[in-house]
Amino acid sequence: MKAQGEHGMTVAHGGGGEDHRPDKDSVYTVKTGFRNDAYQHERDPSDDIVKPPPLPTEDDSYASGKVKLSRNEKWRILKNVAAVSAAFMVQFTAFQGTANLQSSINAADGLGTVSLSSIYAALVVSCIFVPTFLIKRLTVKWTLCLSMMCYAPYIAAQFYPKFYTLVPAGVIVGLGAAPMWTSKATYLTQAGSVYAKLTDQAVDGIIVRFFGFFFLAWQTAELWGNLISSLVFSSGVHSGNTSKENSSSAVLACGANFCVIGGGHHDNRNLHRPPDSEIYEISAIYLACVVVAVLMVALLVDPLSRYGEKQRTSEANKLSGIQLLSATAYQLKKPNQQLLIPITLWIGMEQAFIGADYTQAYVSCALGIRSIGYVMICFGVVNAVCSLLFGSAMKYIGRFPILVMGAALHLGLIVWLLIWRPNPESPSVFFVISGLWGVGDAVWQTQVNGLYGVLFRRNKEAAFSNYRLWESAGFVVAYAYSTHLCARMKLYVLMVALLVGVAGYIIVEILHKRKALRLKAIAENPVEAAEAAKQPQEEDDEKDDIDDDLIITHL
């Protein structure tokens, strides 16, 4: 076992530091904590000679967070990732199903879109202040439980949808969503880092694969949530094909020509609110889903302290509350973060478009509210499959080709939506568009999340808070202009946002490649390596504390 001072982090493959006898079972001894830099001179990275492990001392058994992990620990990590993913799937079965219907069932005075806007406006504020503060105090697991419960009031408010019930409930969802998403991302990234070390695999590949698996489960929520709403609506009065009763002028006002401002959509019977009894039935099912999701996290997910959470945050806990809150804002000073803001805004805007504008201007208008669920099921299924596919494909073809493909696909779809006239006689086209939009969304969800995880691994909470902040800002912008712009203008805005976002992303990739080449050149050139060693060591965002403090030795 290699010692790195009193608070080193060591993984010994074999008998561990206490026992050097060969053992039948592999045991990983993980001593978690922070590195003592005074001991750095003991290990020269350019030196191939491996010193024999020192004799165990009293310090080695000192209670500084030493944890024994058997070789089967990787299965436990996978169980935890699966449990978190399944809980989010159940949770978002309820929320996605409710959100997709808002622009149609609560269309009066724009109540539905205003309530959605309040969610993401609160989320923007929450992203800046809440996650880092809350996670340090409650730990990742209990932050997840508390913040998931915040979704319940919004679904309960569907029983009595008014501005004074839905909007405050939406604000509660927004305040809970930021710490929920940040703790989820922190859990996956930390678990992925430990898993990669245990299995001798590349950290960024594992993190992206974990995110891919998570989004596979999360996107199937779109399927279950919409299936519930579609089945309930199909069994009621909305099961009749009302679209044929509409005048041709009403159908012509659909698609890119759809304009809420003009008020012409009042003639369209497809846009009338379904009976309350059906909406109550759907909401009761969704409310039960939220309770089940919270219980799943509480009972099935191991605390992150098992993989070094307490030691990783022990130094941060000494900071004052104000310093903790400023960590998220400090993240904004980093050039990579600034360049990723436009693409993150775009992710929020494109999701808001498919969930509110496409469902209202194209699907509800031409086919009726009863069809929203079925069309969005197509989006969810394709999105889920592609999330898993792209999570694995990144290992073989890299991130850049996948993102360029996603950008080209979305650009093509925006142009198609601008020129296409929705026709109730050709329902299959609605499904094709929503499916292809799902392919594009899967690209952004897996690759950009993974990119944040790789670029800012040392400051995970602050980075993922920023991700949710700017994604939420995209939602707010899209919902804010939803009732003030016609569909055609919304598509033009989306096109500009996409092009600016991709430009920023390409610059980040170029900078990332240059840095990798520079580090490789330094590593291969002893003279440059000696020069670099003399320079004051700068904090590397792409290098986690785990990388510094965790060494695997095969005894």
C-alpha cells in the first residue's frame, strides 16, 4: 500500500496495506481524504521504479475515512446508478406527463405556459444559490429525497388550476429542481470516477456511459407519462376524431402559421379543455408516482459517503455559507463555462419547444389534445434508445461527430417545420418529426452533460448548477415568448440559438484538444517537464481530487 501522508487516498488490489498475503478475493482498500502535499517528493511521476510499500503505522488505521471495497463493489455502484435512474424515471413519468399537457389543458389566459415559466424562473435563482449550500448540509442522497418531494404540490394543483395555485406550486418545483439535478449529476460523476478506478477504464468514458444509462431511463418517463394521459383521454369524450369536424381554415392556421395572439384558434374544437374528471384521474396517478420515486431513493440508494463524499466535502464544510453560495457564481468566470452558455440555453429552448409549442401549434391544433400523448411517446422512446446508443458510441467515435450530427439534424427539422403544413390525414408525419427531435435531444442530453462532467470534474456541484441554470434560462425564455410570438418566429429564434450554441461548443473542443496536446508534449519532453515542474501548479478543473489521491497498486 502506497502512503501519501495521513490523509492520502489509496486503493490496494490484493490483501491491502494491513496484510500482504495473497488473498483469494480481491479487496480494494480505499482511504479517502485529501492529499498531503508535503509527501509529494516521495513519488516522482517520471520515475518507473516502484518503491516497496512501507510498513503499516498507527496513522494508517487512524479514522480518516478508510473504507474497504471488495471487487464486487462495482456491481453495487451499478445498482446505485440503476436505482437513481429508476427513481427519476418514475418521478418524471408524473412531471413530463403533466408538463406536456399544460399549454393545451390550461390554455386559458396562458395559465399553463405561465406556470411552466415560473418553474424555470425559480430554477434559475435556485441554481445560483441552493444546490451547493443544500448538498453540503444534507448530503447528496437526502438532498435528492427532499428536492424530489417539491414536485408533489404542482401536480396536486392540477385539481384546482388557478394562477394563485399553479404559479406558487411551480416556484416550489423550481426551487427543488436545481439541487435535485445537481445532486444526481454529482452522484453519477463521483460513482463513475470510483468505478473507472476499480475497473481500470477511462474516467470520461465511464461518466458519459453512466449519463447515457441515466438518460435512457429518464427519457422512458416520456413514454409512461404520455401513455397514462393518452389512455385516460382515449377512454373519455376526447376519443372521438374531432379533427374532421374542424373547418379547413382552422387546420390551415396550424403549424408555422399558428398564432395564439390572433385568437383564431378559439374556433378549433381540438383545442377545447378535456373534462375535469379525466384530468383529476391523471393527476391522482401522477401524484402517487412522485411518492414512489422518493421512497425508491430513500430505501435503495447508498449514501455517497461510501465513495468519499464526506472527505471530499470536509474542507468545503469549513467555508462560510456565503462562500459556498458564491461557488456557483465563481464558476461563471471560467472561459469554458462562458463558451458553453449558448449551447446550454439552446438545450432548454428546444425542450420547451417540443413540449409546449410543437404539442400546441402542430399536434393539438391538427389532431386534437388526445393525440399529444401518443406523439410524445414516440419522442420519448427514440430519445431513450438514442441516449443509450450515444453514451456508448462516444467511446468509439468521440464526442465531436455526435454533436455535429445532432446540430445538423435539428437545423434540418427547424427548416422542415417552417415549410410543412400539418395535415390530419397524414398523422405519421407528426410522429416522424417528434422521433427525429428525440434523436437530436438525446445528443445534447448525453454529450453536453458528459462534457460538463469531464471539463469541470474538480468542481462538479458548481458546474452542474450552472448547467441547470442556463438550461432553465432557455426554458424561461422560450415559455416567456410562447404567448407573444407566432410559431414561425419561434422557429427562427431557435435557429439562431442553435447556430450560436454550436459555434461556442466548437471553440471549447478546440481549446480542449490544444490543452491535451500541450500536456502530451510536456510529458514526452523531459526538458519541458522540468520547466513545467518549476512553474506554480495551477488547479486543473479536469482533474478530480480522486485522481490526485487515489492510486491503484496490484500486489
